[in-house]
Amino acid sequence: MKVSRRSHVPPFAVMEVLAEANRLRDAGASVLNLCAGEPSTGASDVVRRRAIELLEHGDLGYTESLGVPALRRAIAEHYDRWYGVEVDPARVAVTTGSSGGFLLAFLAAFDVGDRVALARPGYPAYKNILRALGCEVVELDCGPETRYQPTVSQLMEAYYDGGLDGLVVASPANPTGTMILPAELDAVASWCADHDVRLVSDEIYHGITYGDTADDAPEALPTAARYVGEGAVVVNSFSKYWAMTGWRLGWLVLPDELVGPVDALAGNVALSPPALAQHAGVAAFSPEGYAAAAENVARYAASRELVLSRLDDLGWSRVAPADGAFYVYADVSGDRLDSVTWCERLLAEAGVALTPGTDFDGVRGGDWVRLSFAAAPATVAEAVERIVAWRRTL
């Protein structure tokens, strides 16, 4: 029988690495997993307690397609609290993770054949979902000279080369961890509004920042929620800052013209997001929930410093800035192995799982790997020691 052409997207290599790591662990090997962007702590106690209460006494039936009103209000209040931006709860759509949010946003905003730009290197699911929906992906080559973020000049070139209907940006970005500065986001958002290009901003790592970026006043933090009135879409999630990966809970902040289409699509695609996760998720916005998330960020910061302090020992002379998120993206070409082989051998010979850069960059990714320091600090420290020792055997 026929298999659709739209389904012919490449697999996510990190999941293949994770599967092999799990196979080795099940066989009795000592494996340290630094390949997945998954916080080791899991949901905070306040969220877990609320979930227990709901399991015992709560109504966990279908909810509204766009999410329960209490959670939508809590998300809107979060924007006022963190950014000083007023968001109407009616513009908030709760989704099944940010992945479900991207699918709904792309379905509502783009038609078959539309051209959508995004940075390379970048999170592979953007382009894979877009291509599965029949959109043309325009990859913008973003290196250290642009801090791995797209620029207005690149957008203009792509626009005049064949037109643009959309732009996906991420800050902090996966795999590089780089952030868009407020003035840069303002310039990009203004350009998109002036040229009728839909801006979709991935902000799932917001709150996980380091160094100077962590000291910015909340009202100075760059969120595209400020530009929703001009057509921008914000995607966020409970997975990273609140460490709730398996709860599959995310959200969109939508311009008025996309609220109705997303509502209709959501009802048809998934009926509603997971009820238990929604009701318990409200507790993440409590003082205890914010405090637990901040403690996680402090742990990531310590692990980040540990990795960066060992760059010479690791042989990594070229790394992305890692302003935020919990990744170090490093050039390993000096070891004279392509990144896929490098990661395969590291896992098989040293028991450390990292992700090859081919997931994120189809052009130069063979030289790069991504290390996630979202694991426990002791795990990160031991993994670094293993990598350093393993490189001496090459």
C-alpha cells in the first residue's frame, strides 16, 4: 500500500542515540546520558502534590480545546510577571507540548508551498514538520559571525530571492544556546511585520540563561509576545524551565486572526491537551514552582561552568556561546572523525551518549556535537572525565 511522501522525514538522531544508550545500559554497561535535552529533576513537588490530589479527587475528563481557563489565565499572568507584557488569556492556547504547538501554529499560519525561513544549525523538528506539511524550508546559514541567529540582511536576501511567508526563530536556541538580544528581536519582528512574514518564536528555554543575560531586568527580556499584535506567534513549554517533559504540556500566544483556526484545528487533532497535566500545571506558577525551577537553573549553571572550564582538556576550541538552555555545541573535527562516528565510538568505548551535529545542520553538522548538561551535576562531571580520557586513546 502507498506510504505518503510527506512522511519521508529523517528520524531524530538523538532518539537513535538514546535507544542505543538504553540498550547498552540494559546489557549491564555503565552509560552516562548527555544526549537528550531533558532535565534530570522532573516536575517540582508542588506540581506532583497537585497531581496526586487530582488523581484522587479531580475531574479529569475532556477540557476545552484551547485549555482550561485557570491555566490560560496563569500563563497570561506569567507574561506580566516576567516581561511586563499584558497578554489576553483568550490569546493563549494550551497544547500537547511545544511539539503540538508547532504543528498547530504551522497548520494555522502556512499553506502548502509557503516559504518559511529558519536558522541552520537549528532544532530539526522545525523543518521536518514544515516539510511534512508541504512548506518550502529556507535555511539561513548562521555561524559565529551572527551568533548563530538570523539577521535582517539574511531575511532580505531570502525575501528578494523567492519571497518569504514565515520565519522561525529560537532564543535561547537548540543546539547552540545563543540568544537574540532585545534590539535584534525588535529589528527582526519589525521587518517581518513590514513584509507580511509570520514570525514564530520558540521560547521554550526562557528562564534558563547565564552570565549577563541572566541579569537583565524582566521587562528587557526579548519575548515575541510584545509583537503578537503585529502577527507574531510565541511557542513555549513546561518541559524545560519547569522540567515537565513527559507531562506533554505547552502553549501558544496567538494573534487574534489565528485564535479561531487554532481552536478548530486543536479540537480535530487532539480534542484537548492532557487534563491531568493542565490542572496540575497551574501549580508551576506558584512561588514554590518558580523557586524549584530557579534551583534547577542554578544546577545547570554549575554544570555549564564545569564543562566550559574543561574545554582545553576536551579539545574543543570552537564552541557556540551557550548564553542559555543547557547545551554546549562543539566542533570535534580536530579528532579527525565525523560527528556520527565520534558519537558512536564515544558511546561504545566510553559509555557517554552525546548527539551528533548532523541532527541540527545538514551542511556542517558532521564536524559538531551537542552535549546536554541538563543531567545531574555529578553525571556531567563524570562524563567529562570519561570524554577526556577517551580522547587520549584516539
